[in-house]
Amino acid sequence: MPAPTHRLRAFTLIEMLVVMAVIAILVAILLNLNGLVQSNAARTRARGEIQALESGCKSYQADNGSYPQDTKTDALDPRANGDPNSQAYKDASLYLYKQLSGDLNADGRNDPNANPPEPKSYLSDFFTPNRLGTDSTKAVGTPGYVTSLKDPYGNCYGYSTKGAAAEQKYRTDVATNPATAKRATPPEGYNPTGDLWSTGGKATAPTPGVTGDVTNVWVKNW
């Protein structure tokens, strides 16, 4: 009597396709979860960094009477410019860096022994390399090495004193001719001191007042 034989059953093409589809779905879910975790981590870090920068601005204000302000920070309008890679963002964030770090020549170092000495830093432990945009053609210690303040998404932080400039103009107008003085319409900026924000990795022009405006995803101090 011949011994019984056992036939090996191979996977059918349909079964293989089903298995591959299940694996693809699981991989997609894991990638989405990983992206969500990374996004939440970046937003949490951005919130913490904005709070630290604003704390530095308040300390600066206590010494100088206002948040760091010049023509570049007055020019950047958070209500109209949503491109964190624009020159306006870079110029404004670089000015903020210089004033809060004391590194006026942007060489990546605060040198109290310079001639003239550079001013004190209001955030001495904040300006680590991963928070700075730099010129890859220059070395640390070379003027112009630092180009901007970088958010967790790798883009420039937004910093604007446009609202402060508008408020200053209004107060001047009130003092000189109160009968005609009026605030800017539409409003300029958001805070009468200074606006700080990260675009959350986006680079889209804002449309304030419109449902779904991109500023809803920004991490900001207003």
C-alpha cells in the first residue's frame, strides 16, 4: 500500500495581493502617525521658543522702552506676507536676533571685548546652532554668518513691529492734531508691541477674516 502523499498548497495570486494591500495600508498608517507626532513636536517646540523670544523682548523693552524695532521690522506685515523664506522675514528676524543676542555683526558670537563692545544678550542660552539660519559660505566668527532666526520647520520666524509703528503714529497724531487722528484701517499688525510667529511650515499668503485662513495653523503670540 503506497504511503499517503501531502501536497503543499501555494498562495494564490489574489491572496498575495490581499497581503500586500494590508501591508501597504499598515505602512501608510504608521507614516501618518509618525508625521503627526513630528508635527505636534514641532508645534510644541515653536510655542516654547516664541515664549522665550517674547520674554527676551520684554526684557529688552524694560531697558530700551520698546520691543526691538527698525524699518525692516516695521515693514513686515503678518496680515499680508505668509512666505517665511522671503527676504522680509529674513531681514526682520535677523534684526531681532542681533538685538536680543547682542551679536550686532551677526558672526555667531557675542563679544563684550569688541571695539566698541557688543551689548548684553537678553537670551544668552537660547541661540543654539539649530535655531539659527546661517550663510554656508562663512564660518562662525565671520560677520554675516547668521542670517535669520530659524523655527522648528527650518523656516524663518516672523517678527513684525508694524502694529507698534501704527500705534506710535496714531499717538503722535493725537498729540499734534487730535481732531483728525485715527487708527489705520484696516488694522496693521496684531500687537501694539510686536508680533512673533512661525508659519507652521506653510508658505501661503494669509487672508485675514476668511474662514480657513492660513494663519489658523500659525504658532503665534496673538
